[in-house]
Amino acid sequence: MAQPLTASNCADENITDVASAQAAGVEIFPLNISLVPKEANPWLFVRRQQREVWQAAFNALQDVVVTGSPGIGKSFSMSFLLRALMNASKTFVFEARRWNRAYLFKPHADGTYEVGSMTKKDWEPGACDELKDPANYYVIDPGAADNGGICFVEAKTVVAPSPDPQHLGEWKKIPNLQYLYMAACSLQEARCIVKFLRPELNENQVDERYRRFGGILRHLICDDPEPVEKARNDTLSNQNLVRRVWTSGVIDMGRDLKPAHLLFQLVPENGCTKSRVEFVSEEALDLTIQEYETELADLLTTFAPLAKPVLGVLYERLAHQVLFRGTLLLTQMANVTVPMFEMRLPPLDVEVVDGSIADLFKAATTGQPRYMRPRDEGLPVIDSCLAPVQDGVMTCFQITHSARHTLDVDALEEAAKGLSITKIVIYLVVPRDNFRDFYRGKTSGKSLAFEQRVLSLDAPRNPFTLREMQKRLQTADLSELTKDEKWHLGEETDELKRRYLVM
């Protein structure tokens, strides 16, 4: 059985590429034999998360469904499971429905295997003696969903379909069926794999495809991305489909949802035993915001809908766009409820930074005014900041999905070490209808001064009369206001504006 390539067992011209793949967690196996010669590929690429999924399928005590977004390499990486079965001297059947063939693998005592095959039309799983033994395995690459359901057998069954229940038929109702979810490629993984499969594409071209289409390997290595783009845009204009996904958070409930995979993807959670729905790429997310911005602005006004992952992601990206394009905003101190002040940021260019929050802070210390965010939106602590740092003050934004957000002061101080930052002002960006009552206590650091403020993406409704507003202003704690804010409040003479400021 072939071992994965390493710097010590590969050709000299491949040493750098193999080392990069290893660093990204991608194992490369040379393939000398293919079950289907016309589809032979000299290499098998298996990402770290794929290895974890297939190992979990191998170890499972019950039947297994390995699923994930179409085109991420479920079928392509299935050979890793077959390899594991052969290393363990297991008897197994591999049914490749896309190739219309079934293969029986039987081990010999000397470690070799006897392999037989037959066409799909001659294949009867229920008549196969090897599939009557629960110690054996039945591995299925289902191909198209209309190729039929799954036969009930005694052998442990592992099937790897796209998210369409029609693949499984009645078999999906068996007790204790285990679902495992495979992830799409990360950017680092994509760079390594595409370099082998499409060497004519340079890194910038790979990065651009990833930005547009995400980690769907099929789209990253396609000859012409234009049909993918057209199909994606057609899906975007299907308003009922898009709304159905962002409202339900479900993408694996039937063939009518298949086009949605051009905009959304399944992302594993809890190891690989659970999943959530997210956007497939940055461009898919931005285009959805562009297409549905007015509707989303009306929908995402409270924390309640943001509990759904897709709507939470939409809110975060919508917030980024509002912050960098120069919209009039409302802000208040985080530990008082009145007064409130207008805040207008100038329109700013956007810079996306690879790396950690420390890398983001370092990049923000110099240069022209701009709005900066990390590429990895799963990083903790903050979501964006303004550059350059002014007089030692770093301005940051935390786009908040719930009223329970906790600020990691230690991580912020660590990220700011050695950067001549003396104070961090953090704006907690909240939905409109939660702004008035959103409260945070004081925050203090060990090496830096901290100031928290609350910011609304649009104007909250004012439920108070003028007399009520005057009373609120008289009883408000103004001690935390800056000198400029106190001056603005004292100078304000427009009664309507005054009501607005202290609602």
C-alpha cells in the first residue's frame, strides 16, 4: 500500500510543493492503479478533515452517511477509506454507481487482495454472501440521486451522498444511523491541491476563484468558471429559494434545494457529527447583501433572528458594509442609556488582512485612513478596526449577535503589545431595536485604557414625549461623556434633535 509523499520520498522538483501540502494538513498519495483507467489520476489528495471523517466512518459501530456540499471531494477522497479497510485486512464491497460497477475486495493471508467486479445491472447486494457478515463493509459512492436507494444488508454500510434524501430512500429510517459531515477546502488547502491539478493557475488566480466560489474543489479546478457564475447568479435571483434557506437554516431536504449549494454550504460542527449552513464564499455573501439589502435591513432589527447562523452571517456582513461606506449612525456610552449621539464615519476603503488580531493591529498602525477586518471572520475578540491609529487610540468594532457578548480584554492587550497603542475604543454594533436598552458595564485593562460604546446601524424608533426626554436628560449620568460630547449636548437647541439625542 502506497505511503503519503514526504520531502524524503518525493522527486526533487516536488519537495517544496509537498512540504507546503504537509503544512496545510494535506496528504498526497501516489496512485499506480485505478479502478476506472479512463478516470485515472496519479495523485490522491486527502485533507486533514477528510481523514478525520473517513476514520470516524471506519471506527463507527453503526451504519454511516458521509455527506457534505456537492463537489468538495467526497468521492475523490473515498479511496482513503478503501485504503484503511485494506490496511486492516477487511473484506468489503465497493459499489461505484457513477461507474455502474461493484467491486468485491477479499484479503489473502499473505496481505494481498483478490478483487472481482461486475456491472451494476448484474449486481444484487442481497445475494452477496460477503454482505451477510456484520464484520464486513459495504461502501457506496451513490452518484446521481435517482440511481436508487440503499439495500438493507448485515455488513456495515458507509454511503457518501450529496445532501439529498433521495439518495438513501427508506434506508435513512434505520435506527441509530450516524451522519458525518465533510468540510469544503480551506484557502490554504485549495492552494496546495490546485497547484497539482491545475498547475497553469497561479496563486492569485486560485485566491480569486476561492473568493468567488469558496472551497468547492470542483469549481476551483474547472476549465471555465463562467457556467458556475451563471448558475450561481440564477440561484441568487430565485428569491423564494434564498429566503427559504436563510429562514430555515436547512439545505439538505430535497432536490429542489440543490441549486442553493451554489450560494450556501454545509459546515461541520461538533467535530464532524453536526452541521450548520453558511455562505459558500465571500462573493456569494456580498451578492446576497447587494440583492436583498433593503429586505435584510428591515428583517435584522433585533437579536432574535440572528440566532440562525445564516442570518447572523448576513447581519455581520451588512454591518461591515454600513460601517465602511459612510452612513449616519447612532452611538452611546456602553454603561449609560442616555444621551445618544450621531456618528458619521467617512467612506473608507476596505483592507482585508490575513493572520491574527495582532497582525490586524500591526497593519492598522500606519497608512491612509481605511476600514480593516481580518480575512478569517471566525477570529475571536473583534470584527474590524479603523486605520491608522490616531494619537495612540485604536478604534475597533465588535458586531454583536446576542446580548451576551463577552469582551476578551486580555487578548486585545496582547495583540496591541509593542504597537504604541495606549487606548482601545470598542463599538458594540447591535440591531436597531436592541440599541436603546443594550447595556455593558465598565471595562478595565491592565496595560491599556478601554472605552466601550454601543452603536446602532440605523435610527431606533423614539417612543418618548418631549417632557419624558427632558426628564431623562436631567437624571442621566453624564460623567462618562467626553468633553466634546458634553459640549455638543449643551449647545443643542433644536428640540426635536434634543429628543432624538436622549431617547
